[in-house]
Amino acid sequence: MQSIRSNEVEATGRLIERQMLLARFRQANAGETAATGERYRFITISRDLGAQGNLVASELAARLGWRIYDKEIVDYIAANSNVHKDLVRELDERAQNLVHDTVDRLLRMAEGVSFGNEEYHKALLKTLASFAALGGVIIVGRGGAYALQGQPGLHLRITASPDVRVGRIRERHGITLEEARRRVQRVDAERRSFLHHHFKASPENENYYDLIINTDRMSALQAAEAVLGMMQERPLPAPEPEAAPSPAPIPPGFQSRPNEARRPGTKSAGWGQSMHS
């Protein structure tokens, strides 16, 4: 059993390496990438369930020739942490409480494996940094916008109103409205808990995003076009320093002279009085 898992992890690692090489090739040859790569080396997408964030990522990847990393992040962490990806998937975009994580860790140690929230957190940060350094990638979820602040990437937030999201999930999965609502609420709670646990942040904190898009009345293609338009715009010039205020007009009859120190006992000329009287 252990041999099978080891072979699976090695195969996953080789697959991801080939995907990364393919991403480099696409970045070097994609025409649209050259126009945008100067400012943005990667994109992160924070998305609400039912907001079409994954579709927006697909549209952007097709136009830019970039590689999407979503579920692949789980495989990459598993391959580089020498653990089965099922262990990583249990922690992916979820946050276990301390007691549950400790119990799981003890059980896994008995099996010769120790991988919990702490190991996942370190592996996640390393993985996100590796993908960002590679460039030409779109990172979906996993707190990318929080982990990669200050890097040359574009951070997006794709959202929609609760009713629209629930309606889309209902239609997509053919479930009842109440089932769709519960699913949206559950995933929202899991992702919010994940971000708070790993980054002490909230998905609603708009300060982490360069662009927030509401897809209530916008298709994924239209949203992607808006993002591409922003990426191709030249950066705003730095504000020019304010001009010095104009000097006040000189009153009639007043003649200026060099600013000299006044001798003791002399009087200064008043307004309208000649300086040489």
C-alpha cells in the first residue's frame, strides 16, 4: 500500500513539473502575455461559490496562454511533502479546530505520517511562492491574495449576490433551492474559517484586492475582458507636486527693496509710503 502511494506521489510530481515547463513555453510564446507581463507576473482569484470565478479563470487562461493552478495545488503539496493527497485535501480551504487537528496528527503519527494544519500552512506558502516566481500562472483560491501581497501580481475578487449564487448552484447541480442554499452557506463558512486560520483575514476585506467584480449581470467572458482591459492599461502617472502659490500683488505706491536688516532706531515704511522719503 505504501509503495502504491509512493509511486502515485512521484507520478504526480513529474506531471506537475511537465505542466510548469509547459507554462514557461506558453508564457514565452503567447502574444497577449507580452503586453501584460511587464506589470503582472501572475493572477490570484478569490471567488465565492456560484460567482463564476473558475469560469473567469478559464477565460483569462485561454486569452493569456497562462496556466491555472486550482486543485493542482493539492497535488503539488502532496508530492513535495511526501504525503498522500487525500491528507492534503482534508485541509484544503478548510480549517480544523485545534483538538481535531491534534487527534488527527496523533493517529497519523501512529501510521508513520505527521501532516496537519501547521505542515499544510508551511507547504501552502512555499507552493504559492513557487508558482508566483514561475510567472504566467493563475492561482485560484487558497489565500493567494493574502500570501502574495507586495508581489508583482494582480489580485482579483469575483463575487455575486447570495440569491444569484444559490440560483446558479441549483441549476448547475440539479438540486433543490434549499439544498443549494445550504451548500453555499457551508462552503462560505469553510473558506472564511480557512482564511482566518491561516492568514487572520476575511474574504470581504477589499484592501487585499486590485479589482472586485460582481457577476450578477456579467458573464464570465465579460468579466475576463474587464480584467484584460485593466492589465493592458498603462499605470497611472505619479501625481505632480502642487505648484507654489502666486505671490500677492504689490499695493500701489509700494516699492520693493532687498531684504536688509533694519538698523536700530529706524522705522519701516508703511503701506503707500515711499521707501525713500
